[in-house]
Amino acid sequence: MSQITPPPHIVWSTDSVDHSDPFQRKWYIRQVLTHGRAEDISALALDEVASLLDDLNLSPHLKDLWRRFLESRDARP
């Protein structure tokens, strides 16, 4: 089990998140993309974010922002 204690600005409804549970992991990534600070986002595996982006149920403008960022990252030489 991979329990983490998330910062309260990201998760305020629980004291821990189980990263080995796919549902909780996806939910946590969504929370980070929506409410996280730069240091929270930098801790994410961006390849995982890219693979989950369509399943995270983000608002259209936020999903578009992340999609463009991830595409520009992939386009770097």
C-alpha cells in the first residue's frame, strides 16, 4: 500500500490517499491539476498525467490547458 498524506490545499476531505488504488490515484491527480501549486504539480509523473488526461473529468478549459502543455513538452527537441 502506498499511503500519502496530501497537503490540505489539495485534499481537505481526508487525511490520506492510497496511491496503489487506481481510483484514488486518479482522483488525487485531478485534485493536483485543479488545486495544486507548482511544487505539487512537479511531483507528478507527467507521462501518467498524459495517459489519464481524458479520464480525469477536468473542466474543458483546464483539460485544454493541460493538453497543450503536455503536447508542447513532447514537441521539445
